[in-house]
Amino acid sequence: MDFSGAEPAARLDSVQRRLREGTADLHAMVERAVDLPRAVRSRRDYRDLLSRFHQFHRAVESSWARPDWVRAWVDGGIDLEQHRRAHLLAADLVALGEAPPTAARVVRMPEFASWAQGLGSLYVIEGSAIGGRVLGPAIRTSLGPVPTAFFDSAGRAHPSPWRAVTGALTRFSDAGGDVDEVLQGAREAFVAYGAHLGHAGSATPA
């Protein structure tokens, strides 16, 4: 995909549109499978949901930490510590009276073949953080005063994490990177997300 000669905003819009349109089917699949906030009808439902989220986020955050990707994250303007949210899930679980989670369950994560694919997974995770900000109030309305640090992105300077991702996408495309690689990583992340978080049997794309 050639962005030469385009203004920065136009280039970014083209990259985001490519990713948004290229993942729309899987995004819709995940929303149907996870079915939030309707799927959370009790504190037990909420605890179980947070536990699954914690397992997934621990796994995907670990996948970003490959030693051979360290320089690419720095060059892309990404500070991974600003994008980690597993600790917020752990805090919510403890606030619900659970023991600190160990994330012992193995999560089937894709083996991203390149940093560009890892960037695609970060695009998915930060996109979900934006959507999650409306879920915290909805869950509290349904269940009462429960901890929602994860959904509220507590302590994160919104929208700075998302802007960091869009900045990395612009830098990547400006350097001649293959946006299809980013798209592949995003699609693989969506499939893994839906498979782990969704209801049994409903997270396989048609």
C-alpha cells in the first residue's frame, strides 16, 4: 500500500480504514461471542469474565516482550508499560475478594511471525480499551458497586495509549512497512480474543 505524497492525517486515516475494514467481520464476531454487558448478570459472572480477561491479557502482553522486538517498539514510539492492563484485572479480582490470580491456564495465542503482526495485536487491544470505557458504567449499573479499574483504564492517560498506536502505524507505513502484515496480526488477535473470551462454540468465525 503506497502512502507516498499523502498528508500525515490522510495516511493515518488510510491505514486505520484498512485495518478497520479488514477486521470488521471478526470484530462483530467477538462482540456477539462475548456479549457484553448482557452476559454479566451476577458478581460470579463478572468474576469469571475478569479471570478470562486476565488470562488473555497476560498471554498477549507476554507475546509483545520478545527480545528481538525491543528496538522496533522503541522506534515505533511505543512504551509497552503504558499498554499493559493485566495488573488492572488482577486488582479488580482482588477487590472482588479473589486471591491474586496466577494466570496458570494456557491461552492459545498465535505465534506472531513479525513485529508488524505484534503491532496488529496491540491495535486490537487498544481498540478494545476504548470500547471498554463505556462498559464499566454499564456493569456498575447492572451489578452495583463493583471494581471496574480494567474497563475504566484506571491510571492510563486516555487517549495517549491509542495515539501512541496510531503514531506507530504512521511511522510503520511511512517507512514502507507492509500494512497487510499488521492486518494479519490484528485478525489473528481477534480470533484468539474471541476464542478465549467468548461463550463455548460461538467464537469461530464463519
